[in-house]
Amino acid sequence: MLRTLIYGARQIVTVTRNNKEKFLCGKDMHAIGVIKSDAGGLSLMIENENIVAIGTDDAIARDFEGMEIDNKIDASGCCILPGFVDAHTHPIWAGDRVHEYAKKLAGATYMEIMREGGGIGFTVEQTKLATDEELLIGLVARLKRMLHAGTTYVECKTGYGLEWPDELRLLKLLEQARSYIPIGISITYCAAHAVPKNKTAEEMTEDIINKQIKALKQLIDNKEIDVNDIDVFCEKGVYDIEQSRRILLAGQQIGLSINFHGDELNYTGSAEMGAEIGARAISHLECISEEGIRAMANAKTFAVILPHTGYILRIEMPPVRKMIDAGVPVALGTDANPNAFSSAMSISMNLACVLCHMSLEEALAAATINSAAALGISDKYGSIEVGKKADLIICRCPSWEHIIYQFGDHTHIIRYVLKHGEVVYAKSA
Ligand code: NIG
Ligand code: FE
């Protein structure tokens, strides 16, 4: 058995308070657990992959007296937080869209660019032209940036293939990436990300249901690829509400959880539909209705907020305050993709606070325990609790809030990232 001790910390941000909460909503999102030391430091003990004890340096030293400790990490002057969980990313693609960024700054909208064949369509073409090796190198490099920015678990969507052989390739590469980088990966099947050229949304809906999801089931049954969720871009001019519902239900039937893009650029009734069919999560929701908020609160469907996307597209932010007050569990993601080029959850949290009016505590809860719950993994991840996986970040700062407050400075603040108890990133002095 491998035993690791982290000692001397100023604060340990447990996030959950009473232990074993699987997510936080309403006022509880603001009331996260933080252990502070007035005198002396705080310790956290890890055995193999798991957290086994949390307490003052003195108490932990007493409890483990005489026992062998393999690794010791000095966290003096530091705060320990759970690793961030990024609940929404599109990390596998080739090329970039910097030219479109310039167009958007000059006033073009996301849908105008998409209709001209740019946007997702452009990235699909670039991705097709890339070799497996190029795609894998790009993917692993992006995941590495995320890991170094404190993300220890990430949802990764396919979606720049659209049609079967291309989507299959992305699935295989996502699966392969697991052996190249020690970050947790939850795979979401997102063939319904856009409608390919020369196809209609109806033709693609049939193709995804009758061909792609059937082939996907085979792969899952053969244990070739571990896929968790099914996704659709439910949007005016992309997949309509009924097509989205059919695709999502077909995915659900083969055991995938529903986790999709909805009510982003236009109101489509995605929130109401998702709540009705038992979606675990719906992302974006900039245009959600009052009824949609109520439906998601009742169904406890997670709202995955992506503030970087609203910021880059200069669109109205989702009504996050109303969601939290109504009891919708809110999670957070970077949406890392060639449109919203970003990989740091600390930046998303800062934007969530400033632009979506979340408190620091709510943003952290959204980025940890609630994002984990939005991916169905909060029994093991997303908070610092005895028995949970030791996915941790150690930050050198006077109090934990600095990781959000010091906008873009996470590279200076994060000293160590641990995945399953092992140091996977250490900042050079
Ligand atoms: O979540 N809205 C659809 N999908 C992505 C954007 C992907 C892209 O533009 O390449 C999103 O914002
Ligand atoms: Fe997205």
C-alpha cells in the first residue's frame, strides 16, 4: 500500500459539508465546507488512490504514529481543493478558427458563420483531413493543459465527425487518450452536433438512430469503448426538438445518459423536453423559459453553464440566479472547442461569478461536486471526503478564493495536481 501525507495546509476546501451529499443546490451551493486552521497546519492522508483522513497536523500525526509514510508533500502556505471537474468540452479536433474569431469580433453571429459553412462544418473538414496521430497529439496536448490547470476529470464529446466512420475514429482516439494522460475522461457521443453538407436534419436523425447508435451499442457491448452520455445540438436550424428527443431516447435505450446542448441561441423548449425524458444534464440554457427552469428544478436535471461561450459570442448569459433560487442544480464547464478556446475552469468560474452573478462558493460547488454529479460520478469525485478518490489541487495562496479572483493566474497559483493520490503535475519553482 502506498501512503501519502499532505501537511501544513492553511485551508482544506471540502466543498460538501455533511459528507456524502451527491450534489448541492439552492442555498447549499453557497454554504460549502472549508476547514481553516487558526494555529498550525492541516493534513490530508491518502492510501493508494483514496482519501483516508483529514484533520490538523497534530491529530493526523498522532493517528498515524509509527506507520510508514511513503510520500510527504509540504503544503505550507497552501490551500487544498478538490480537482475541478469540467462538465462540457469538445477536445478532439484539428485546425483552428482564429479567422472566425476576427469575424465575430467584427459583428458576425455564430449562426451566420455556421450557415456559410464555417463553424462546426469548418472544423469537421479540418478534422477529416488530419491523421489519427495528429488528432491524438492535439487531444492529449489539450487534456494536458486542462490537467495542469487543475481539472482532474473531464467530459469529452465527439462531434467533429458527424457521420459514422468519422465519429467512430474520434471515439477510438478518445478511448486511446486514456492511456496517454492521467486525467479522468467521460465520453459523450455527439454525432448530432451539426448537419453535414448535403444532408438534412431528418436524414441524419434516421442515420444516427438506425445506424450509428446501433453500431455504438455493439462497441459498448464488446467493451471496446466506454461511452457514458448521448448529446444533440438542439437548436433552431440544427436539430429540432422532436429530432433531438428521438436521438436522445435512442441513446438512452442503449444505456447512455442524456446530456445535451439546449436553449442556447434560441428558445426551443429543450429544458422542458430534457426534464421530461429524464436528462441528467442540459448545457447552455441562455434562452431557457421560466417553465423550463421549473421543470429542471423538479426533475433535478443539471444545468451546465458555459460562461466562456456567452462571453465570446456576446450573447445574454443564462439566468443562473433564477435557476439557483428555483433549485436547479448548476454545474460548470469550459466548453473547450475551437469557438470558445479555453481550458481553465478557474477562468470559467471567474466569468460565472462576474457575468452570471454566482458567488465564489457557488462557482466552486458548480465546478466540483455538481459537475461531477452532472457526469454521474459524484460518489467518487468532486469533494474532499474520506473514502473519495484523492483528486486534488494544492494552491499557493492566502485563501482558496484566489484561484478564482486572480483571473488567468492559475498557472502561478497551482503548485501540485494529484490524480488518484499521485502527483501528476508539480509547478517548477
Ligand atoms: O457548445 N453549440 C454547439 N457546440 C459547441 C460549439 C462547437 C463549435 O463551434 O465548434 C458549443 O458551444
Ligand atoms: Fe458544446
